[in-house]
Amino acid sequence: MITIEKECTNIYVINKSKFISFAYPVDCEEECKNLISLCKSKYKDATHVCYAYLLASPRVEKCSDDGEPSGTAGKPMLELIKKKKIQNILIIVVRYFGGKKLGAGGLIRAYTTSANLVLDNVINVETKSTQRFLTEVDLESRNKVLNYIKIKGGKLIKIEYGEKVKIIFELDEKETINFEYNIEKVGK
């Protein structure tokens, strides 16, 4: 999965309208909503605060024109995100009206250009999609399991000691699991 490394900002001006674009790496819809709310409160004097986001798991795509003519702001930004195959990203474009109407085609071009310019400045990173697993083993088998996780390039999440040793770990979801112990998938 391709996402962005860190937040980025860009400013684009056309016909005296100012477009301030932001790109954020995000992990969940709640994070998107919080960032959109913060942006709207910070730029409350702006004419429009439009956005688009795409989350990988669970897959969520949302966009808003925030009062611009339908389909002229959020949707073109969302389509750009899809075209560039970036996930877990939020793009917000704040517009200050410059006094000259751009028309529907002009708005689509302006929002797409603004989003594209901010994406030109981000650093894309490849991230692995992982799956979380749980196994319960005897104390004697604990080291075998931990070694298996290490060999497979996994990540240990949690160990609980009790009658059995409960081990929660993550592996790349593309990883083939050849495991002699009972194992079950658990939520992320």
C-alpha cells in the first residue's frame, strides 16, 4: 500500500482565488473528521473547505464540495487520489474567493491542480498490510513461537503469561503461515 510520510501544504492562486491545500497521512475516519474540523475552525473566514479521503482498511472513500457546485471539488480530488494509488490519505483544500467566478470546468481544474501540487510535494512510502494473530502455547514452546515470528519478519504485540502463554503478533498479510501451533486471526 502506498501512503504519504507526513503532512504537506501548498498554495495555488488562480484569478485572484487562493487555494491552500493540505495532505495528511491518516489511519481512521475519526482522524479525518478531526482534521477537517480543525481546518474549518482555523480557516473559518474561507469561502469553502473541501476535502477528499481514502482509507484502506476498512475501505472508506469520502469527499465534500462544501458549497461549491456538485462534483467540482471533492470528487475530482478523490479521483486524483485513486489515480495516484495513494491510500490512508486526507486532502483538504481551503478556498478564498477572489471575486471572479471560475465556472464548473475551472473549479474542477483548480481543485485538481491544487491537490496535485500538494501531492507533488509529499514523500510517498510503501507500507505493508499486516494481519494480527493469536496463539496460546505451553511455556516450553514460547521461544519457538517467538523465533518463528522473528524469522517471518513479524512484530510481537503482546505476551500474557498464565496457564498457557498467550502471544499476539502481526505478520505481513501476504506471508504464508506454516505454523505447528493453533493460531487464529484477530482484529487489527
